Amino acid sequence: MTADGLLCYCRPGFEPELAAELSERAAEAGFPGYARTERNSGYVQFLGAEGLGLTQALPLHTLIFARQKLRLIADLTGMDPKDRIAPIFDALAGGGRYGDLLVEHPDSDEAKPLAGLARAFGNALRPALRQRGLLTAKEDPRLPRLHVCFLDGDHALLAAGDVRDSSPWPSGVPRLRQSSEAPSRSALKLEEALLTLLTPDERERLIKPGMNAADLGAAPGGWSWVLARQHIRVLAIDNGPLAESALATGIIEHIRADGFLWTPPKPMDWMVCDMVESPRRVATRMAEWFANDGCQHSVFNLKLPMKKRWDETRMCLDLFERKAGKPLVIRAKQLYHDREEITVFATNPEARARAL
Ligand SMILES: C[S@@+](CC[C@H](N)C(=O)[O-])C[C@H]1O[C@@H](n2cnc3c(N)ncnc32)[C@H](O)[C@@H]1O
């Protein structure tokens, strides 16, 4: 059955947040429709709206709870396990060519056993698509990527991703490997934030050896260590102890203080914050740093242990923007390494423009 609309992946359990976000953003953009999802499924479909216009109106980097955003092509139910390829050809008939193929499944407990099928089916589908001229011989980023998302052995969603506006990773999950020296697993969170929330240009120009940073709520030192590996000098603020591997970098100074009260001795290039506190309190403190010119760029985490997480997210981001009292570039995402939380990148557009 052909379908139109969006297919987005999210962290299992966060479907209501993604559904609310898509519904609100689509309505604002003039594409009213409805979200269809199931709790803990790891995906949301947004239906009843014209997919092409909607996907252009909602770039992935502006969606907080979506790990991936694709345009739906078809909902294939009752697939014959002996020939799952034929219905895919039928659904793609009359469409264009694709520059890449990803066969995947949502990141849910229920769908994880489909990993083997996805791998094997991808190996069979790829040459078959090429033979029909539906897939280029080599990856071509100018053409859309075809996604086959298995929901069950006999049920798959077909969708297309614009390479410039979708995640390159299967299921939208980045494969980052933790270094054995990293003081904490949280290190991966900052690594993913820098990879996901900054453009390649920003990563190159805004993160420079010799810069300085403050890390609020630094212990045991994962985020400080990630910055130190980029040769950034870090003031690590936390009453708790730092790991030996963080101190061994030689450019992380531990300051035992309250991150809500401590002020930097001079303006910092970067301020990062992973303090476990109420998100409104963190958002307010982050805004004060920008209002006081305490930093130019920031990555901070907002913990969302409450029920109405979409409402709280919007509230906190509005609060942050308003209290900063100056225009900022703000991007937020629930990263793969985020649990009940989101991560925000904020930058002073003047400093950013000077660097780029
Ligand atoms: C999730 S951990 C940070 C992990 C760290 N980002 C890493 O990569 O290793 C949260 C830290 O926030 C600290 N924290 C909470 N409230 C704080 C405050 N008011 N001032 C300073 N640190 C605080 C805690 O002591 C804890 O070490």
C-alpha cells in the first residue's frame, strides 16, 4: 500500500514526545496531519500530510526527538517470506533511482531480533535493485537513499531519505566506540553532541587547540577529557572527584565548587554542562552565562525525568532563549547516548561568523 507522510525514529519510550513535536511543527508549517505510533516502538509515522512539502519544512536538525526523518513511500503488510522483493518492486514502480540502500529496523526491544533478517535481506535486495536500474552501482549522494524498515518478518515500511537531510547511520544510531581511557560513558554523549549538533565546518572552526572551556558538573571527567583531547584547557567544576585519566591530560584543572554559583575568571570560549538538576534551573543558568558574555559556545544537557517532556523541553528552550537576552543559534537533540534527557548546542552567531 502506498503511503505519504514522514517516518521518524526515536528513542523507545519517547514516541509521545516525537508525535507531539511533529504534530505541532507540521501544523505551524501549514501541513496539518496526524501522528501514528505505539509506545516503545521506536518510531512515529506522520500521516495525512503531503510528505515532500512536509519533509522540506521540517529539516532533521530542527527536530529534537527524531533520530531519523524519512519520507514514507509504502506500508507493506503481509509480505511473503519467500518473496519479499516483489512487493518492493511494485511499490517503487514509476519512481526514480536511489543512490544508496539501508535495510534496518526501529531501535526497540521488539524489533531488535529483526537485525539478522535486515542484514540478509539487504544483501539480496541490493543486487536485485541494481539489476532493475533502481539503485546506482556505487553510492551516489545526489540521489535519495532508499530505506526498508522491518517492523516484523512480514511487515516493512519503505521510505526515502535525502542524504543532506537525514542521518547516514542505520536506524539513525551512530556507532561510536568508547576509548578505554575515557573517565566515563558520558564522554560519548559529548562526542556525539559535537558530531551531531555541529556542522563539519563548525567542528573544524569552533573547536581549536589552545581554546579554553568550563565544564560544570564535570566529575568524573568524561566531557572535560573529550575537550582536553582537542587540546582545549578545561576548568572542571564539581565537588566530586575527577578520574586519574582526566587529570593525567595535564590541561584539566579541577575546581571544587557549586556550578550554579561559580563564575569564570575570564570569558571562556566554551562552557559545557552536565549537572543533574532541574532543567529549568539549568536553562536559566546557561542563559546567564550567555547574557554575561561568559562563553561563546556551549553544549549542555537538560534532564527530563518528568511526564510532560515535550512541554518541558519547549518551556526550557524558550526560557533559555529569552533569558540569554541576545540572538543565539540554538540546536537541540535527544542523542542516542542521552537517556531521559536532551542535549543542546548554543552559539553566539557573531563569534560563529568570525570563526567560519
Ligand atoms: C552526570 S554527572 C557528569 C558526568 C560528566 N559529564 C562526565 O562526562 O563524566 C553529573 C555531575 O554533576 C555534578 N553536580 C550536580 N550538581 C552540581 C552543582 N550544583 N555544582 C557542581 N556539580 C554538580 C555531580 O556531582 C555529578 O558529578
